[in-house]
Amino acid sequence: MKKKILIIGFGRIGFYHLQALERFKSNILIYIYDIKNINKKILQNKNIISLKNLKVNQNFDLVIISTSSKPISN
């Protein structure tokens, strides 16, 4: 059974986490959530899924939070 991993925040640090996790791509499914659109080249990998929102009833084996500590200003 594949492990489900969620990366919240896909800036520079989130991308580095993805690169490290891709070494285990046969054993995991990687979900990415970010407020901005994610590059379609990254999503070509069948083990990477982009989420539009975070639902409460989803279960993951590991969640990596790589968001900024600064508030987003408009």
C-alpha cells in the first residue's frame, strides 16, 4: 500500500521536500496544496496530485507544512 504524503506550501522549501520525496516515488503518493497554481510540468508525474482545497475527512500518513511565517499581504 502506498503512503500518502501532503506538502502544504509549495515555494522553494516545499519544492525541496518534493525533490527528496521523489526518490521513493514507487512507494508514495504525493499531494501538494498551495494557494498559487502549481507548475503543470511537476504534475506530469503520476505520483503527484495537486489539491484545490483541504478537506477535513482526508487522511495522510505524513503532512509537511512548508508555509511562510509571514502573513500574506495584498
